[in-house]
Amino acid sequence: MYGLNEREAKEIIKSSLLKNPDLKYYINNDYIEEIINLLIEGVAKAIEENNRKIVKDVERELKLKSRYH
């Protein structure tokens, strides 16, 4: 598969958040942590789904072009 899968996207996002670990100390709230986790999961799924759609679209375009050439 092309692009990032969900796990890889999550790792990149979490790594970015870990660049400032003090934030977790100062924002010590379970609800905020849950919201952040849900956002990470949602963004990662969106990235993976977008990559699948890109591959499908490219394959469809290649099939169309091959019909006319």
C-alpha cells in the first residue's frame, strides 16, 4: 500500500505531541487526554482512508487511460 497506514500515522502524531512532554503535566485532565486520543485515532484513520482512496483513484485513472491508448 502507498502512504501511511493507521499505526504509522498515530506514531507520527504521538511523536509530535511528545516533543513537549510538560504539556501533559500541566494539562492533567482525563477528559482532555481522552479527547486527544480520539483525535489522534480519527486523524490516523482519515489518513489511512485517504491513502486508500488515492490508490483507487490512480488505478481508475490508469485503467481509463489504457482504454484510450
